[in-house]
Amino acid sequence: MNGTSVLDNKKINNKTTDNKTTDNNVPDSKISGNKDVNKIDVQNLDLFYGDFQALIDVNFSLSKGDVAACIGPSGCGKSTFIRILNRMNDLIPSCRITGNVLMDGLDIYGSMDVTELRSRVGMVFQKPNPFNMSVFDNVAYGKRMQGVRDKRRLADIVETSLKKAALWEEVKDRLYKPAQALSGGQQQRLCIARSIAMEPEIILMDEPTSALDPIATGRIEELIVELKKEYSIIIVTHAMHQASRVSNKTAFFLLGELIEYNDTRDVFTNPRDKRTEDYISGRFG
């Protein structure tokens, strides 16, 4: 199929001037690495699927150690937004974006290698998706793909990752059993461990507890609180109480627009926009 990739469209839509600015007149100095910049910076982002505009002028930032919850009704653009951050939308030929998406001040749609990006930005999906292999091999898979063959090193990576995912004690005696034999909640924590094994800086979670029972959900939420000590996290959720429990930042999306993004306490107790207030109070959604 002939099609233009997101990256191609990004290049087409960038505007280059004599002083080397990109979209929306963001100077090169702002797109270079700098210890003071945000972990993630999204500037004036528009995303299209063909002629349909799915995201409209989104501006968003995430600091190290932040947990940002993305809330909003179904189809509002939450999942589309987080998939931009590790370039999963590259796989959709009709998708194109304008604007800037920066990680540590570097444009992820510029010279950054997409494989490197996806090792730095992990992804956990709505439905647990363990590979059809053992628990051990699931966690070790990514590192093996990167060329790690030393058995002791792999064993250390697997143990450390499973401990960070609060799963080690439950599976340490069945590491070589099929991952599909685990419960749904255990499988989701295994997927988190698989992501952690790649040593990411950011973890994206797309409704990670929507298919889980309340006990498993509670364990994932406790895990998120622990993980934020080492990682920046963005979680998509339809559960208002979950957003208030696990996040320090909340972003409210509606019809492709980021309506409000602020400290979680402020969003839930003193929203700036009437539409935010109507949504969190249950008037629509």
C-alpha cells in the first residue's frame, strides 16, 4: 500500500527558516538536550487520520516522577494521544501530525531512532498481552532482542523487573511455566515487568485495569504509586477515583481537545473549565 508515514508527514509539515525553527516557531535551542527541560513536552500538536482531525492543538508537559492521568469520554483522543509518545501511530499510513513532541528536549519525530524511543518509553495495554512463552522468557524477551545473551545477566534482569512489578514472590517458583497460566492481574503485572526490563524512563498505561477485578486493580494502583519513584507515568483511565488516587496531574480530553491539564487536586476540586466540572460530576460521559 502506498502511504505517507507519520515521520514523512512530520517533515513535510515542518517549517524551516533561516534561524532553524521548526513547527510553531520553536527554536533549535529549545529542542536540544537540557537538564532543565521537561521529560515530555508536546507543543501545538494536531493529529489527522486522513481528513479527520483526531487531536486539536494539544499542549502538554510531564516532569520526571510525575504520574499524569488522562480522562475523558470514549473517543475523545486519550489513547491516540499517548500512542504519539512512542510513535505507535507510525503504523497507520493515513496518520499525520503537526507540532512538536519533545523528550528531554529532543524531537522524537526528528533524528531519534524509533527503536531507541520505544525502549525509553514503555507501553502497557488495556488487555494483558503476555507472549506465548514462559514467564521468564516474557520478561527477558526485549533484552534478548537487544543482543543480551549472558544467562546470569538475564536472570538478574528478570528477577529485578518482577520484583519492581510486585510479582516475584508469586512466580519465582514457576518462572518456566507458561505465562498464560497466570491470572489476569498477574498477567498485567507481568506485562509491566516486561516493560520495566527495557529500562524505560516513561511508562504509558492505556486503561491497564479496565479488564481486572477490584483486588487486581488495587494491586496495579499500588504498583503505580511505587513505580513513580523511578519512572514518569501516563495512565489513561475512565475511573475518576483511580485518577484521583494514583496521579498528581490530570488531563481532561474532549472531542480531540485537551480542555484542562493541572494538578489532580485542582482538577477535581476546583476545575477551571465548566466542561471539566460537568464531566467529573457525571453530567455527561
